[in-house]
Amino acid sequence: MPKHSGVKRPGALRWLAYVVAVFVIAWIALQGYYFAQIAAWNFVDPQSTAFMRTDEARFGADRPDLSIQHRWVPYDQISRNLKRAIIASEDANFVNNKGYETDAILQAWEKNRRRGHIAAGGSTITQQLARNLFLSREKSYIRKGQELIITWMLETLLDKERIFEIYLNSVEWGNGVYGAEAAAQYYFRTPASKLTAWQSARLAVMLPRPKYFDEHRDSAYLAQRASVIARRMGAAEVPH
């Protein structure tokens, strides 16, 4: 019996080592794919995001009345009001940070620990972009770790203006509504270049919960918070 047991053990260890090696190689390959994709975006614009593809599949199965609304526009064709409003609302130190804010991450960790589940992420604009482009809406610490790796890639390979341009053209703004141009047309029937300060502040406030505010446009919170953001916009530093 001891002899047979000794024969099986090395085989099990080799199998475990094989599985771990396959996992590690697959993980490295995935990071290489992300890296190459982001590097290419110095020269070409992203055509879709993980969030868009998820919505397309969901609409096809459950909401045939909806479709993806998205149109890419260059950075200089997006209102400076909207750029200022988003930075004031989402990431006041965007121009100067490294893509993440350690204090915000630690505060989110403590908040999640107290609540016993993941309720906050402490995400910057670059982190939000990483999630929208490649990941899912699921909240987990594994996804958060991958988000930080992609954030580092974005900050390493692209400058701040390009990161913000992709963000403005990719971020979710409602049920199937993606990017500044689609949002401006959907909510205000105007091009993104013509958005006023008030309109921009309202769009910025919608970002954390776009689907909710798409269906609750008369929310008192939305109006109150938009007033706060409108007052902060003048101090927002925009990449250019």
C-alpha cells in the first residue's frame, strides 16, 4: 500500500503544477492582449467596450426595443463645459494623479469592511475607463486588482488627453447610451460641442448611476448635485 501511494503522489503534484502553469501562461497572455490593445489606441480609436458588448447581448435577449447609441467625436468637438464638469464630479486631481488615489482606495476598503460587502471602489477616471473597456460590472476584489493593472497600462502608454478622450467617448450614460455625443443628443438633442454648463453638470452627476438617472431624470438629488458641480467647474483642470 505505501508503495502505490508513493506512485500516485508525484503524479498528482505534476498535474497540479501543469494546471497552475496553464493558468499563469493564460493570465500573462491576457495582460499582453490588454497591453497591445491600449498601445494601438495611440493611433486608432476603440470601436466598442466590454460594457457595450454586454448590453448588446442583453438587448438581443431581453430588450429588442433598445440598441446601442454611440458615435465617436474628436476631443476638440466635446464641450469644455462637459470636460470640466466630469473632472469636478468624478476625479478632481485627474490631470496630476497616476491613475489611482491611494487615500480613496483605502477609504473605500474601510467602507466596504464596515458594510460587509463591496459598496465603493474609490475609482478615478482612468480606473473607470479600465473597467468600462475590458471588464464587467461585477464587484469583486479580483476584478479590482485587474482594474488597477489595466489602469497602470493606460497611464503608461497614453497621455492624459488621450485617456480622457477615450473616456468621454466610451463612458455609459443610460440604457445603451455611450459617449458624450450620444448622451448630448439623447438627453438634450444637441451636439456634444454645444453642451451648456448646466447640461454638462447634469450629465456628470449621472455617471455613477446612468441607468437609474435615465429613468429618474426629475430626481431632486440630480438637480441639487448638478448645482454643486456647476459651482465647482471653474476650478477644474482639463488636459489639453
